[in-house]
Amino acid sequence: MRMIRKVTILSMCVALLAALPAAAAETIKVGAILAVTGPAAFLGAPEAKTLEMLVAQVNAAGGIKGMKVELLIKDSSANPEKAVSLAKQLVEEEKVFAILGPSTSGESMKIKQYVDESATLLLSCAAAEAITTPIMKWVFKTPQNDANAVRWIYGDLKKKGLKKIGVLASNTGFGNAGKGQLEKLAPEFGIEVVIAESYDKDAVDLDAEVTKLKSKDVQAVVNWSIEPAQSKVPVSMRKMGWLVPLYQSHGFGNIKYVEAAGPAAEGILFPAGRLLVAEGLPDSNVQKSLLLKYKKDYEAATKEAPSTFGGHAYDAFTLLVKAIEIGGPDKEKARAALEGLKGFVGTAGIFNFSAEDHNGLGMDAFELLTVKGGKFALAP
């Protein structure tokens, strides 16, 4: 009798242990490091709202291959050092399957070595080309490359016969990377960067910097920033009656920046994905239906207009879902599946990843946009 009890108890223990992996596989834990507050909140807040919306949708539909998603959002306030601490917390304590974000290039550059060494999949929502160049096995990103954004701007300047420009950039990872690309690529287009000035990301007045550029008699201004300070550039230019063309980076893709600049924003030019002008796309455009659905869902969930930044989070999450659908809840197989994805339609463009390209987007992911009547529109 005693032997039977021992065998029964042993059998129960074996059965319970056998059930543990199955139970653990019922949930996919996903971390997100986003600048929900702080100087880059116009990026991180819509990213967080987008992820919350998408996770609710996926879980309501039964999860990813039956596995529910547990989302852990950590607010970095755009602080690179804090991002490192949060990455370690998500990897070492929370044991997340993947990390989405960070929102900014400086944070992404700061954590990429760590996540790669820890074999944790990272889908950054930041744009600097240096995030994925050189390639790191576990590091990917969803925004278009800053170098291609520069090429779009320079192509338009060349078409208009404008050769001498002044450059402004915030003193952040994104600003510094963009400034570097602007200086590096200028000779390729026959453009001269006459003057390049950096400013504090928290600046509330850029009159002094704009005055320096104006004194050099440049033919156009290119500003590279993701912070609210970028809205001060057109305000300062308008105040001085300076009417040369103003180009912003793809970090201008939130209507709140237009609202902050007011009438001074009229006529600003910038490269961006098609989300901001989705309604005006031809029905034949392969992105249109996806863009309109995301826009409709986001507006219903948040009562606010979508931005390209929320779109970057949309792409990061949907790419991760697809990778898990193909590779299952195995990190290496999911990573390999992501690296092999071709023709994946996202908000930023059509993604074609490879072992040599962990961004997957080309020049065709951009359109040149402008501000017309306080709204975004395709540039003429």
C-alpha cells in the first residue's frame, strides 16, 4: 500500500513537471522601453498607446498561435542611462522574449550592445542608421534610415537649384547622427553646408541660432530634431521675416509639432512615410488599407490623430507577431524568421530584411510632405 502511494505521488509530480513548460508557453512576455514622458514624449506616448491597443486586439483574438501577450512598458523619459537600467531589468528580471523601442536613437545606441550580448531580440523605434550599422545579430529597427531622409531633402534642394544651406540639430543621438549625415552626403548632391549649429534639446528660444544662420545668407535651412524645440525654428524665422525654405527631418511627423509652431509651420517640407497622408493615396497603393485601419483604430482608442512614431511601434509589434507565428516561442527561430521576412507591409513602408539589412526599408519608403493649412499634405 505504501509503495502504491509512493508511485502515485511520483507520477503526479512527473505529470506536474511535464505540464510546466506548456503552462509557461501560454504567455509571451514582451518588454517596451519608451519615452512616455520627458522631452521625447511626442514619440513615446503614441508608441505606448499603439502597443497597448495592439496587444489588446491580439489577445482578444486568442493571442499569437494561442499564446497571450503580456506587455511590460517602461518609461525611460528619453534618458539613455535609464534605458540601460530598464533593459537589464526586462532581460534579467522579467525574462522578456523581446524588447520594443527605445523611442530615441541615443537610447537605442546605448543598449544595443547589451541586448545583442544577452541574445534578446530588439526592434528599435528610432531612426539613426548607426543602430543597425554595422549589423548586430539581435538588433533591428523599424523607422526609415536617417541617411535616406537626407537624400530625399537633398534631392529636392538640387531640383530647386538650392546649393548653400544652414543646418540646425538638437544635441541628441538623433540630432547628432542626422547632422553627421547631412555633412557627409552634401558633396554627393553638390550642396555646401555653410554653417551647422547644435542646440539644447530643451531649448525654448532659438533666435540666437537662427540669427547665426541668417547672417551667412544661406538659401535654405535644414533642422534635425525630434523634440518640441524643433517647432521654435520656424517661429524664429517668421519673426525675423526670413522666408527661405525650411526642411525638417522625418522626426517632424506628429501634428502636435505643427500646432506648436502655429502659422509659422506653413510650408515646412520634410520626408516621411505615407501614414500622415493615407487618405490621399491611390487605391492601388499596397499600404493604403493598412494605414487607414491603423489610423481608424488609433483614433477610436485614443481620440487623437496618429503620428509616424506610433506607426514605428505598430511596425515593431506586428513584425514581432509575424516572426513568432513563423518561428514559434523560440527566440533564435523567431529572430531568424524576422531576418528572413520579405514584402512585409508596414506603416513605414514595405520591409525586406536580410542578414545584411536589419532595417529593411529603402528610399521608396518616403514621400516628401509639407504643411498646408495647418495639416500634412503631399508636397507639390
